Amino acid sequence: TKNIIECDTLVLGAGPGGYTAAFRAADLGQKVVIVERYPVLGGVCLNVGCIPSKALLHAAKVITEAEEMNEAGVSFSKPEIDPGKLNQWKQGVVDKLTGGLAALARARKIQILQGKGQFTGAYEMEVTGENENWSVRFKNAIIAAGSSAAKLPGFPYGHPALVDSTGALDLKKIPEKMLVIGGGIIGLEMACVYDALGAKVTIAEFSDGLIPAADRDVVQPLLERIRKRYEAIYTNTRVSRLEENGDRLTASFEGQGAPKESGQYDLVLVAVGRRPNGKLIGAEKAGVQVDERGFIPVNRQQQTNVPHIYAIGDICGEPMLAHKASYEGKIAAEVIAGQKAEYDAMTVPSVAYTDPEIAWMGLTEEEAEKKGIPVEKSVFPWNASGRNLTMGRRDGLTKLLWDKSSKRLLGAAIAGTGAGELLSETTLAFEMGADLEDIALTIHPHPSLSETVMFAAEIGLGTITDLY
Ligand code: FAD
């Protein structure tokens, strides 16, 4: 049977982009239909991305902090880790959030069709469900179909020891030896989890450094810590072959930084980036342009080349981050409702929730150099932060980049505990056009990690010369 459904706005995909857009559109009086292939709302972020990874990272933090309190004369016995129970707890966190979304959708009378959506025309989408199919006629559509983990060709997919981030988050047992292919944010976050749980972790990264998008000095504190904890970190290294070896996998390496010997691993995580899903939704039937990588180009109103069809989130471009998706979702919904909205953010902040956390926003030094923008920098090292020391840590730094003549903030990067939370002060300062004085003359609580932002501004102004 095929049901015909009519609506004002169809939203394809229920990730942070899609549900935010759908809620906003409904609040603005639109009749909204969400098409989502999975039975739960929340997309990658809630189900197999941001949220479950942060839940496991919290467990990792508790474990390592307890271990490190040993030096302070507080000793705990070795933790007993029940991977099944930890996995259930993590799933409970996810379920609470996705359940909340379902209630919010119901309250707004948003119709949710569970099935795979494919455009069949510029005003029509076919939805193939398990037992039911629908044809949805819409006035406007918002494509929020997200992205999928990239695969490496020739690897034995299907072998239980070979996983992507979704498999790595589905904690079954703790491997003795783990290989993480890809030293980006997702790979390093999962490495941090498994290291804390007791696995011996090896990282293999193709480029010459970890978290390539961030400045090297900001990644350094993470590198120093994980060099001590992990079995090996290979940069300039390609995993050339991965072969089945009973329950394990044997990896061979190639490249300047590669080890000569192959290695055997109980778990291999491939985290080499994500591919937008643009080519999988029948966009051509609606006349919507998709570039060769699968991204759907949009203007500042989030419109595709077909003006009543919008695209938001991972599918419309980098950086592939949840907060960019939800920001864009609101714009698309507001433009559809006739409001004057457009993409006007100056930066999308990035955070690696590793230990220590690495966070940055605005310009990086490397970007400034490439673009020929002159920047000044001031750095406050966290070994001079009282708050950091009271937490048993010495590592971390806060770096501000600013314009020499106006002293306006142009970028910031923070490495250390809670860097992801601290970064927002600098992002707000940047959006507000703040200069170093604005930051330096704002009273920050003492002792706090947030003081490091003020201190870095004072260093820039020359009002702190010596660290005390
Ligand atoms: P998605 O969340 O990808 O949602 C798209 C939805 O569309 C999916 O539910 C999919 O099932 C559905 N869909 C696709 N095609 C169809 C179709 N044809 N028919 C029906 N439904 C369809 N970002 C952060 O900002 N912070 C983090 O800490 C963070 N951690 C991450 C950790 C991991 C392990 C991963 C993998 C990602 C992480 N991300 C993080 C990235 C974040 O998850 C994405 O940027 C975000 O989910 C993108 O949202 P979206 O709405 O564009 O799409």
C-alpha cells in the first residue's frame, strides 16, 4: 500500500540538523514531516556519535583520575570493568535523550515516517518503510541526511575485529591490543576510551601529525601524554594491508614513519573521516546538485540550487559537527517561514574530548600563515595555573591570536582539562569583536581554568610579563 501525505516542510534525516530544523519549522507554524530510516530520532550524534562517545569518555576520565590520585596518597584498587554494563549505561544515556526528542516531536505534532527517503521529483519523495510506503508531497524540503564513516578499500570488512566508530562504541569486550587507523578527533577519542579501559593502543596516521586541523603547539600536550600511555603512535604511516588471522587482524605498515614489522591486533578501528550521504537520496530527481564528493552546495540561506530545497549539516559541507548542523537547521526553518535569516557565524568551534581536551576556534596560526593574515599570539602555559595544579595536572595551554594594531581577537586554542567548555568564552569574545582589553579587564573567578584566558590576554597586553 502507498499512502499519500502532504506537508509544508519535509525534513530528510533526524540528526541534530534535521530535528532542530523540524522543531523550529513546527514552532513557526509549518506542517512538518520527518523522514528517518532508523526507529529513533537523533541521527549519528545522539545514537552513535557525540553522546555515546562522551559517555564512555566520562568513564575513562573517572578511571584515569582515580589512578592518578595515587600520587596524592589516595589509592583505589584496580577498577573492575564490566564492559556489558558500561555499554548498557551508555545506551541508557542515549535512550533518555532520544526519548526526549520523540516527546518534543509529538508535542509539536510532527509526523515521523520511518523509512528510506528518495526524491522522485522536485516536490515529491518516496519513503520505503518496513511494511508501509509513503509518497510525500511537500512545498519545501530540508535535506539533513548526514554522513557515513569512510571505508578503506581491500580491508576484510565483516571480520568481528574490524570496526568503524559505531562498532567501537558498541563495547563488547576490552581488547588486549588495539590499532586505531586515523589520528583525527574520532580516532583519538576512542583511543582515549580504550586506553583507560586497559587496552594497549597503537595509532597509525597518514599525515605528519595528529588532529591535523589544529595548530601543533596545541596538540603537543595531548601528544606528550599519550606517548607515555600508548604502545605506539605512528605518523606518516599508511596501513597497507590488513589480514585475517583467526580472531585477530595482522596489519602491515608503509611510509616514512612506519614500523618495519607487521602487528597483530584484537581490535582495529578505522576512523579515516566521514563521507556525506548526498549521492544516496535521489537528489538528481529533484534537480538538486551534488558535488563529486557527495556534498550538496548551499547559499547563506541554506538553499540548494533548487530554491525550495535546503540542505544542512554534514551533507552540506565541513566542518562536520553537530553544532554546525543545528545552527544551519534553524536558518533553513526560519527562511522557509519567511524570516530574514542567514548563515552569519564567524566560526564553528572544534573540540577533541580527549585527555587533555583540545579545542580551537577562529583562525589557527597555520591558517593565518597560509592566508597571509598577520597575527600576534600570546600563550599562557597551564603549569602556571593554580587551578590546574590543584587538579593534579601540569599540562595544558591557552593561546590567543589577535590583530596587532586593534588587538582584536582573531582566534583561540586551548589544550587541557575542560578546554571544550572554556573555549566558549573566546568564541563569544570573537563574535562580539572583543579585543584583549575586554578580556583582560573582565574579572574571572580565582582559582579557575577560565582565568587562563584572562592571563593570556594580559600577556598579550604586556600587563603580565613574568608568570608567578
Ligand atoms: P546525522 O546526524 O548524520 O543524521 C542524518 C540522519 O539522516 C541519520 O539519522 C540517517 O539515518 C538519516 N538518513 C540518511 N539518509 C536517509 C534516507 N535516505 N532516508 C531516511 N533517513 C536517512 N560532532 C560534534 O559536534 N561533537 C562531537 O563530540 C562529535 N562526536 C562524534 C563522535 C563520533 C563517533 C562520530 C561518528 C561523530 C561525531 N560528531 C560530533 C559528528 C556529529 O555526529 C555530526 O556532525 C552530526 O551528527 C551531523 O548531524 P546531521 O544532522 O547533519 O546528520
